Amino acid sequence: MKTILVAGAAGGIGASLVSALLAYPDTHVFATSRTAERLEALRARLGPGLETRLTPIVGDAGDFEGATQIAARAAELGGFDAAVAILGRGWWTSGPLLDLTPGAWKSVLDEMLTAHFAFARAVVPLLKTRADSLYLSIGGGAAFGPVRDAGLMSIAAAGQLMLTRVLAREAGANPPRVLELVINGPVNTPEARDSADPAWITADDAGRVIAELVLHGTTTWPTIRTEGPAIVMEPASR
């Protein structure tokens, strides 16, 4: 049995990932969300019997105290072999960067970058005791260049990618293996379905790819490129 801790499990990509992971018979998922109601909705959408391999953990994985409490609870329940961080708000535009208020700057960086540091700080030390363990964060293609009127998203995404690179360098050949899946483009989540382009990567696509990376170390998605600890997922022809 392989146990995976998923932060942000009740969101669009997170819920698809949980379903994809539990489609494999020898998996168990610790699913985190800030509210019990969203975790209950996640449990309800799973197929018959799958919910028995889902353990909900209520808490804020992107907060230093919350992430520590989640990690401690997961350790009490037997520990985990992999952790996946799906953290942060959806796409956010604000106009020119220098027009941002200090409050907006802090709020976005807290949600999009500091949250990843808080979660990694809590769970990576626990993964060091597990052979073949994995820490995988999910990021966006804004990391690769500035986006007009959404410059802070690019800054946060680039910071997250550098966080991954630093953690991977510090881990070296020791566990856990540290990776980031960069989804290069908008994602068709349930919340975006009415305005989504058919060419977009879907939440289910992303969930399947993440599950393959966690369980097999590779993926069958046809348009993947690797840049150090970053695995870049491009849209594929349908």
C-alpha cells in the first residue's frame, strides 16, 4: 500500500488527482482541505468503496502552523510515501506591477509562494525517512516569463520553481525526490468549464499525469519535457 498526502485535495485538480490515485488498488490518500464540507463533497464524488481508502485531514496546508499540524496528524496515522502540493489561488490579474498595493503584494505571494514553503517545511523532513519517497509541487507556466497585467503571478510562479530547484539540490541523491509539475497553460477545471477552450488541459488530464508521476515516476502524457526537477506539461492535440 502506498500512501499519498495531497494538499489542496478538494480543488479542481486535487479532486481529479484523488480519483486518479484511488483508481489504483494499492493506494491510500490523506486528503487535506481547509473545510470539512469540501472534504465530504470529495468523498461523495468517489466511486463505491473508494472512500474507504481516503482519510480526510482538515487544515490549512499553506499556513505554517496548519501545515505542521497536518504533517503531525498524517504521521500519527502511519506516515506517507509521497506528498503533492496543489496550493494557491486561481489566475489573478491586477494591471501594472508598480500599481499594486503592499497588501495585494503580500496576499498573493503568501498564497502562491509562501504557502509552498510552509507545506514543504512541514512535510519534507518526514519524507526523508522513507526510501523512494517523493515531494511533488504543482506550478504554472507563468514561471517562464512575464505575463502582461499579471506580473505578480509570474513572480510567484518563478519563485515556486526556484524553491523546487533549491530543495532538489539540497536533497541531492537522498530522499525525497523533489519535483515540480509545471502545467503550461490554463486548466479546464469545473469552475472554469463555461469559459474554457477545448484545447486546454483538463483537471482530469492533470490528475492522471500527477498520479502517474507519483506511482510510476513517469507519465504517458505525450507532450512532456523535463528541465531539471521541473516536468513541463504542455497541451496535447485532441
